[in-house]
Amino acid sequence: MNPAPISTINDEAGLEPAAALAAIGEQQSAYRRLIEIRSAPFYFAWGFAWLIGYGVCGLTVGRDHLLPVGSLLVFLGCLAAAAVFTCVYIARRSRGLRGRSSWIGTLYGLAWMGGMILALTVSGRIGAFLNELGTPEAADLGSVMANALPCLVVGVMFLAGAAIWEETSLAVTGGWVLAVTMAATIVGGHALWAIMALAGGGGLLVAGAVTALHGRRQSARVGA
């Protein structure tokens, strides 16, 4: 019996470690896809919240800049729903992590919760004081403050997420949120609601769609 060629033996010996490494790499990639924090869900959650909340307010706000109670509740409910979704999403994605990554995810989720609660609390206090004045100018200022504070939290948290997970899209979107909020704050009045609904909410939905499509293409390339 002739012995097998040395080159064939080396090829077979090298194939097994290569196959094992490939299998390990696929498992690691699948695990990362399972627990990684993705930006698209953030964009969709806040995009729909702003499009609906600001849209309802813009359609119902009076000439004196006062909002009906029902519209205000819809607006606050949309913000609260988006904030709760964000915290739950981060908590679920961080559940499988250990050590430093788990700690970072927990702190990021708590920062979202604490920042939004504080922003809404301060907005409520300022709004109650301005309502006592009973002037259209005070009502307009109350709307500006109620908009600027939560949006400031959203923009800053997007930027913080970009720094944590090194995701450029979060940084760009966070900057866009702050720029749109600044424009709405400067303009004020009835145009504030349209700016935030269309440029803010609509922009986030577009960012979510683009990011999700890009993520699918990357997954397809990895799978191929």
C-alpha cells in the first residue's frame, strides 16, 4: 500500500482547524446579531412618536397657542411610549451580556429613563407656571419648552450611544435631532409642530428605513 502524499495529509489537517474557526466565527456573529444594540428600532420608535404626537398637536393647537387636553395627553403618551420601548429594548438586548458590556447597557437604559422623566417633570412645572399667566406668549413659550427639553435628551442620548457603540448613524441622527429642535425653538409658534412632525419624526423614520436596509445588506453579505 502506498502512503498518502504528504501534501494531502497537510491539506486535511489544515482543513479541520479552518472549518472549526469558521464555525466559531459564525456562532459569534449570530450571537452579536442577537444581543447587539441596533439603531433602527430607536429611529422607528421615536419617529412614529413624533410624527403622531406633534402631528396631532399641530392639527389641534389654537390661535392662542393653547393645546386641548386630549392632544397634550396624546403627545405625552407618545413620548412616554417611545421612552419605555427604548428602555425595554436596551434591557432585553443587554440581558445576555456580562461584565462591562452589561453595565454599559444598564447605565444607558437608566440614563434614557432618568433623562426623559426629568425633562417631562421640568416641562410640566414650567408649563403650569406659564399657564397661570394666561397670555398667548406664555402659552407659546410653554410649547417651546415642552418640546425642547425632551428632544434635547433624545439628541444627546443618540450621540452618547454613538460614542458607546461606535455607530456613525446614531451620531448623525443625534445631530439632526438637535438641529431640528433648535430650528423649531427659534421659529416657535404654530410652525414648531410642523417642523418637529415632518423634519423630526419624518427624518427619523427615513433614517430608520435606510439603517434597516443597510443592516440587511450587510447580513446578506456576511451570510454569503
